[in-house]
Amino acid sequence: MGKLYGLIGCPVEHSMSPAIHNDAFREKNLDNYYHAFHVETEKLEESVQALKLLGVRGFNVTIPHKISIIPFLDKLHETAKIAGAVNTVVNENGRLVGHNTDGNGYIESLKEMLNKPISDHKILIIGAGGAARGIYFALTHQGCQEIDICNRTISKAEELINECPFSNNSKALNIQEAEIDIEKYDIIIQTTAVGLHPHVDQKPLSLKNAKKSAIVSDIIYNPIYTALLKEAKELGLTVHTGVGMFVYQAALAFELWTKQAPSIEKMTKIVNDQLGGTSC
Ligand code: ATR
């Protein structure tokens, strides 16, 4: 009999996760099914209990439940402890174990674009929220020492640096300081919501002074090309879109559930087709 998987979040109506996971199940000849469940915050605990009781074998967790789900799980994997958030749950014989594949998914997708070790790059992270935290901790866990964080509210960047469990030489900057110093960075990672649909003309800073060899990465994938990435392209810089992170976090979750690696190319094609563009 097929197994049930899913996603909980609010909203989930436009999620592309069901399309990519169900396609990967078909590709692997697995009689499984992935369904997106709309779960309001006040129903989170009951919903998690219900999924466990009904024997759902695994599920993804999205906004706004990535942190608030933690008390309702039986155990946290190291990836979730490091990130302080859960995006994937595995039902291990009735015990719900929380994982986080966002940070490692992001790094896997970024590594595809690099021709030297990721730890040899000087990195700027824009933003100091939950998404920045996952990526920053995952990068420092990989040995990256040279990561600066700029944020509209500089105190939040300082807090993030102080909380990081892995050694690094990070500095907190405000946006203006980052713009002036931007030529120092090999990789610039945009993690804020600035540029997200429908505010597609907004960008968090100017790339005018970035070096020509820089890679500019935006975790937003709707639109695929944010205003920041459009500027990067115009300046001739290398662009890394949010589709990569989305696909790799899904692929790592799929592997946790099935012990099989799905096709990254196929998942990427489905997402690009649905978003109406190409992310390359
Ligand atoms: P997420 O979990 O998606 O990272 P979050 O934790 O609410 O969301 O963090 C949002 C990030 O986007 C923060 O870095 C925030 O900056 P502040 O700490 O100053 O609030 C940043 N952000 C959101 N809107 C912004 C805007 N209009 N301009 C600049 N930064 C913005």
C-alpha cells in the first residue's frame, strides 16, 4: 500500500512541492502520495498529532510553522538544532523527527556554480532573519570563515553572529556600509523578502561596485529574476536563483523519506515550467 507524505503551512495553495514530489514518486515507481495541508497556527499541535496518528510517513513544514512546530516533535536532528527551525519531518516508527534541509540544500545548489571550495570565498549575507540564520550557520558549519552580514537593523546581524555555534570572523554591517564595501565579496546572498512578488521592483542594495567575478544569489524564486538579480545580470555578474535552493531542499527531504535520490534536473524543470522561465 502506498504511503502518505505532505506539507503543512499557511498558505500552501500555490506550493510547488506536491508537483515535484509526486512526480519523483512516479519516477521511482513508488506508490506514494504527497498532499499540501493548509494548517492555521492555532491548529498546529492538533494537526501534527493527527498526521502522526494517521501514520503519515513524512512531511515538509513551511511558513509560519518552521519554528513553532519544534515543541510538538519527538526529536530533532542536528540540522534542525543548528538552524533552530524544521522544514522536514520524518516519521520513524511513530516518532516524529525534525530535520532541516534548507541550509544544506542551499549550499548544494550554490556549490554547483563554484570551481573552488566554498570555504575559499568571501561572502556577504543580506538579511538577518530566519532564512539568513539557516544559511549562515550551514556555511560556517562547512568551514566558511569570511562571512559578513548586513541588515537594515544592524543589531539583529550582531545577534546572529553572536549566536553562531561555529567559529568565523564575521562582521555586522548596515546596508550603506555593505554597499561601499561590496567589491570585497565573491558571493553575495540575498535572504530578505525584498523583491518578492508583488514588490518586484525593490532591491535591498545596489550592486554597482561589486566585482565582475562575483556570484549574486537570491533565495526568492517568485519571481525567478528579482530586481537584484536583474541588476547583477546587467552588470555581467554571475546569477544564482532561488530555484536551486527550493529544488535541493526538496531533494534532500525526498532522500530522507525514501532513501532514494530524485532527479534534480526533472525537479528543476517542473519548477521552471510552473514559474514560466528558466533559472539558468
Ligand atoms: P525570514 O524567516 O524569511 O528570514 P524574517 O525572520 O522575518 O523572515 O526576516 C526578514 C529579514 O528581511 C530581516 O533581515 C529584515 O530586516 P530587519 O531585521 O531590519 O527587519 C529583512 N527585511 C524585511 N523587509 C525589509 C525591507 N523592506 N528592507 C530591508 N530589509 C527588510
